[in-house]
Amino acid sequence: MTPEGKVKAAVKKVLNSYSNVWYFMPVLTGYGVAGIPDFICSVGGKFLAIECKAEDGRLTAMQVKTIDDINRIGGRAYVIGPDEVTDLKALVNMMGGVKK
């Protein structure tokens, strides 16, 4: 598994531990929209987008723009690396996540 794949697996584990979290992972096939985060989520009805990166991963210009746009209109968009998975738990709890 790639380093970024490990981060995605850890994010899935966190999200799956909540009863009121729904998520979708868009698959880019050449017909998708560039810059879309790896996870599109609803936490108790609140919008959350998560971009996963390996420790040395860098955002593309489109990813930066998309994350900024989401945050500007009142959604929440974050970049999660291997060291931020614990922070994701705190964020989901703060957003009203209900543990299973």
C-alpha cells in the first residue's frame, strides 16, 4: 500500500467509527473534475471534504483552490497527513459526530 493509501485507510477507519457520518470517495477517470478532495463527507448534515497526503505530499494549485473555495462558502475542507489522523477524530467530534 502506498503512503497516501495508508492515510486514506486510516481516514476511512475514523469515519466508519461514527454513526452519523456519510462519505464518498470520488474516482478520477479522466472525466472527473480536477482538484476534488479524496473524501466528500457529511457529518450530521455538515459538509466536510478531506484531501489525504503522504508525509511529503504537496497540494496541486487546483486542490488549493478547491479547498479554499469550500472553506470560503462555509464548508470545511482539510488536508490530512499521517500525523493529522488524531486531529480528524477531534474535528469530527467537534462537528457533532456520534460514535457507533
